[in-house]
Amino acid sequence: MAGLAVFAATLAVEADLPEIVIGTYVANRSQAALRGLVGFMTNLVTLRVAVDRAGSFLDLVAAVRACVAGAEAHAHIPYEILREELRRQRVELPEIGCIYQMSSAHPPVQFGAARATMRARQRQGMPWGLTVSPGQFLGAPHVSMLFDAGVYDPEGIAGLLARTVGFLDHASRDPAATVGTLSAR
């Protein structure tokens, strides 16, 4: 959750917005009928993260945790179906600016003598143009950002990543600091 909080705070500061809308995929195996099935079953959920620059980073992590829990509670409804129903009711949908993958590290699965290790999925088309995937690579923390170079400037993305890492570094040293002071360091 801290990584998502850092990323949301960095985006909010960069865009000068009090709220950031991020999409993420949530495992959809809460229904008993689906637990025995094998395959990729996730639903896209929308996270509306309010970023209070006067609040502490710890407060932001708690707010992100509550936001994710709320989204997970409704993850059984496929995003496309929910989107269509809301449009029929003329409800304005929040625009997802990017996708944040909560976890890209999957433990190996043992099938008898065979051991399967998940590889990171590479999507051909990135409908939101920017996908952020924190995780581990060769035992060390790693963040990958996949982006559409036709939409985003590579130097701008590199700068965003550097500012996000800097924010994370400062937040890890002083988690009680306010979001506004952490982003200004």
C-alpha cells in the first residue's frame, strides 16, 4: 500500500490535483464456484485516492488502504458491465489515468515434479498508456513503468519515476511527515 500511496501522492503533486484516479486489477476468486478454476481472473477497479498534502504520509497510507478495501469489496462486478450500467444511468465516470499493478511478484507453483514460475505479462496495447508495476527482480526491489511513447515523453516518465523514488525514500525515513513536505524535498 505504501508504494501505491507514494505513486498517488507523486501524481497528485505533479498534476496539482487533490484527487487521483488510478485503475488496478483485483483477483476475483471470492466466489466459491470460482476457487477451483485455473486461469487469470481479475477485474479492473477504479481507485479514487484523495491526497491531503497537509496530512501525514501515514494518514495517506491508511486512506489508500481503505480505498483499496472498498474497491475489493465490489470487485466481483466486471468493470465493463459496471461502466455500461453507469453510462445508461447517465453517471459521469472518473477517468482512469493509469494502471497500478498491486503485485507483480508471484510465487512459483509446484505441479508434482514440475515447477511453474509466472512471468510478467506484457500487454500489446496499453489502453491507459501508463502501467506501473512494483515488485522484486532478482531479489531486489524493482519498479517497471510501461508507457505509450506516442502519448508520454520518455524523459518525462524517467523524471516521474525519479521523483516517485525520491518521495518513497523520504517517506521511508520520515513517515509521519506531511505529504506536502515530502514531495518538496
